[in-house]
Amino acid sequence: MPVHHPHDHFVREFLSEPAHARAFLRAVLPAPLIEALDWSGLRSEAATFIDENLRQQSSDLLFSVPGLTGEPQQIYLLFEHKSALDPRLAQQLLGYLARIYAAQSQPAPVVSLVFYHGDAPHPAGRRFLDELSLPPHSQTLYQPYIPDFGYVLFDLARATPHLWQSLALRLFLAALDSARDPDPARLAGVLRLADQLLRESSSTRIVHAVLVYLFQVTDLQPAQWQALLNPPFSPDLEATMISTAQQLFEQGKLEGRVEGRVEGRVEGRTEGETLFLERLLQARFGPLSTADRQRIMMASPETRLSWGERVLTAATLADVFAETH
């Protein structure tokens, strides 16, 4: 079935790794705050403050970090991800903050960080009071009685991730940025970073997560993916791309994106499997003939699955289609 909230899922998966979270937080938080904390003690906390009915569509994360000498013993960092403008953002954060403070045995500071990568510019206001839209005289009158707090905003559109030291973090941000405008040049840049990361650190898990995300949020045709691999990248990247696509194909997670586009108008799951198998084969072996497409379309689901499993190891297209006894 189609994947819901791919942006949230990708962000949560990446930042759930302590090393990635540490690199990102140290890059975006204000310098005085960074210098006051012992980052070696960063850990992820259970996000029990999220409503159960929002849990599957939320990427909110909560981290705790010990303070250095002279600072509070522990502070908390609330991470909120937004891929579109939310006029009630601060009100949502207020609800989360109230639950976090209520769960603390001893009150400790909570700093909110909002990661925004939507298309529309984010408004300048970054405080709860800004959402009330009070005239100046009313702000002065009611401010002593209204909860007010600010939050740190990281707006991807205004960031310079190419200057950051962490290659994994640059890849993560480049993938999110390319999803806003998925033209081939941007995607090729993402693949170059992925290739570099594989060569330098063999971080297959990160690259796999990036590829899953790109396959889900872009709508490129097989020939376009093939063009992105010319000039060729490393065999490791090509193998990771094919194995990732194969995994998604077997799980049926892309069928909703390809439904309605295959020749012959075969309905439902068959339609999705057919077109995605074509995508796999073209990425691996080049353009398919009309006869090859017809063969795929007429095959049984079991046969298509068997062919998909051979894509990674077959030397030629004929090897994929070869009958086994």
C-alpha cells in the first residue's frame, strides 16, 4: 500500500541515530546553548507526550542532554518537523511542553526546535504570543497572564548544508531539499553524496533510507533514473539502488504511486507490480522492447516476483527471463 507521511518517516529514521541527532543539533542550535551542554550524554527519550491518534503521522522527537558544570543538571530538546506551514504551530508545541513538564519529577528546561522545509516562506514570528495576533496595547496588558515561549527555527530553504562537516547530514538535508524540487540535477547531486558516503564509510543503512525516501516522493520514469546513473557511479551505489527498489517492490510500497500508468490498463496491484518491475529492469539493463513489456504484463504475479528477485544477480535481461526447472 502507499506510504503515508514519507517526509516525517525519513526525518524520524535519520535523527533516531544518536550520532546524526548530535551532529544536526550542534549545527543548528544557538552557540551559547551548544556550549552549555555535555553532548556526549545526548539520548533519545520516549515521546509519550504525543497524542495516540497523531503518533503515526508525527515525527516529534524528545532528547535529553546533561548540562555542564554550573548549568541545570538536565535539559530537554523537543524536535518538531514541519513540511508545510502550520498557523497553530506554537499552540501544538504548548501542548507538548505541558505534557513534558507534567511528566518530570523535577522541572527542567525544555527547548523547542522546529525543522521546516516547506515551499512557502516561514513567518518571522517565533513565539506563542505571535499566534494570538493581539494589538500592541493588548500584548502589554495580557502578557503577564499568558504563557509565552519561543522556539528555534531551522528553515532548510535558508540553510547552507554544503558547508557542514558531516557527510551523512549533508546527504540527509540534500535529499529533503531535492524533494521540494525534484529535478534531475538536484537528484544527481544527492546520488553523488550517497556514492561518496558509501565509499568513505560504507553507511549502507543511511543510503538505503535516502533511496527509499526518493523513490517514494519523486515521480521519475525508469529512463530518468537510468540517466541519473550516467556517468556511472560505484557498483556499491548501483547495487544498493537495485536492492532498495526490489525491497519496495516486494513490499508493495510503491504500487499506489504507479497505479494507472502502465500500458494495457491492468488494474490494481498487478498494474503497480508490472510498472515497477519495468523500472527495475530498465535501471539495470536499459530500455525494454515492446515484446519485453508485453511479457511482463502477461506474466503471473508469482513469475513477476521471481523475475524481480533475479534483477540484482542476473548478468543480462535474458538471465532474468530464463526458465528454471
